[in-house]
Amino acid sequence: MRIIQCVHQNQARAALVENEHRVRLTDADTYTLARRALDAGQGLADTVTAALTGETLDYGQLVEQRLLLPPLTHPDPAHCLVTGTGLTHLGSADTRSAMHAKTQADESELTDSMRMFKLGVEGGKPSTGQAGAQPEWFYKGDGDCVVAPEAPLPSPDFAEDAGEEPELAGLYVIDAKGRPHRVGFAVGNEFSDHVTERFNYLWLAHSKLRACSFGPELLIGDLPEHLEGVSRIRRDDKVLWEKPFLTGEANMAHTIANLEHHHFKYAGFRRPGDVHVHFFGTATLSFADGIATRSGDRFEIELPALGRALRNPLKAAEDDATVTTVTPL
């Protein structure tokens, strides 16, 4: 089952994707449906089915009229935590072979990135019920950093780069007893500043504090182990860059369960009622192929198993040399 969230009569409403042209409205937004499912002790798919109304909408018109919302939102953006893990994907067969060759080097010769990748390859897929290797982890922001599908991705004036990161995102709600529940999966554009990150890996945290987007569709249920997609950048209605990418556990050094454990093991991330959006990483970047994006470029990330492509134009901020100052009270 796949659902979207859209604006209908000035309210957020979840809708079942019936086909590429039509969606059927439910009587509530996704967050309300998730809480309803938790209260009833039933699966989200059953809750969505019970909440369907007789009203259908034209999917294409929702896209054209910019009425799509992220498929899961919290009424208070401060209670939505956006995070991610990196160095999780094996990449293509060639990349995998190259990485494996590098990991045979003496431990003292490995970079921190390669050492982290090696930890994942060797211990990221533990037996069920056991904790595996701890992945790289980063923070992006709260719900205010999330941009709706089709809406512009803003890049701040101080950014050195504005590059896409085609990823799988896990969407979660914490129940009243502090237990995390996965609502589903969505296509994501984690969107980072790769020039800043490349200058010094200790600046990774800075490079991730940017906007992001995910959706438009949310997959409820099991995730296929092997997923194939395409990441693309259009400039002036022409394809500037395009490359396939792989995701799903068959193409990852970690299991989803291991990445989830190492995020939700922290009590602060199990606050009742909160929403979490967690990006699972990628192995495919236009930046790695020498692409420098500019305002007006459009990112398109297709992952057919998860429905309609995620599309966002890039909007660079106007030059602003103002230094942020802090005023004492």
C-alpha cells in the first residue's frame, strides 16, 4: 500500500494511491492515522482502509497545483527529528570491489571513512536480536528543514555546494510508552554541501544542516531487499546528469534493523508522540562526477517500487554577507 499527504480544503489529508492518476482521500492526516492505529492496536494499512472516504482527487492536478505535502508530518515541526546515517551502501560492483581492496590495507593506513565503512561491511548485518556495528550518524534539523515534493530546496548563502543525495528514508512515530514504530518508507533527497564536507570531514555536521525532501509517496509494509532507481538533474529542460542507483538491504553494509537500533537506542529519541525521519545513505552523487549545481536546476529521484518520483527545483539564496550576531540580555 502507498499513500500520499496533500492539502485539501485547507487541511492536511492522507490519501491512498489507487494508480498514477487518482488518489482516494482518507478522513485524516497521516500522523493522526498512525496514532489511531497505535491506539487501536492494529496495522496502519488496516487503519488507512477503514478511514477511506468516497472522494477521489486527480493526482496530476495535486502535483501541478503544488498541493503535495511530505507523506508524514507532525503538527508541531519541533517534534519531528530529521537524521541520517552514512557510509552504509556498497554501491556498484566496481565500487564494491575497489572498496574491498582498500579495506585490505593496513589498519593504520585507512582513513576514518574507510575504517567506518569496513566496520559496516564486517559487522553491519548481525543475527536477529543482536546489535551490530555502529554506523556514522548525523543530524539535519527538525521538521522545519523538510521541503514538500515539487517545492524548491533552498540553499543558504554561505553554502559552498548544493548537491542531491538520492536515498531511502524511514518514517517513524513514537508511541505513548516510548516505543518506536515504523510508519513506512519514502524516496528521499537528503541534500548536502559536499564541498564543505570534502574540505575536512570534521565539517560533516555543518554540511548536513540543510533542507531536505522526501516522498511524495509512503510505502506501508515490507521493503524489497533490492531496489533500483535513477537520480537525475535537469537544467533548462535538458538532462544535465543522470545515473542509476541501488538501495535496499541487498545493496547495503547494514541491515535496516541495525541502523534503526543505533538511532533509537538513545532515550532522547524515544519521546512519546514524536515523528522521526531517518535517511539511510547512498552511494551515488552527481558531485562525485564533477557536477556543480546552480539555482533553477531540478532534482529528480525515481525509485519505481516507491511510486512517483521525488522532484524539487534548487533555489539558491540571494547574496547576504550579514554576520549573525548575538545580543546579550
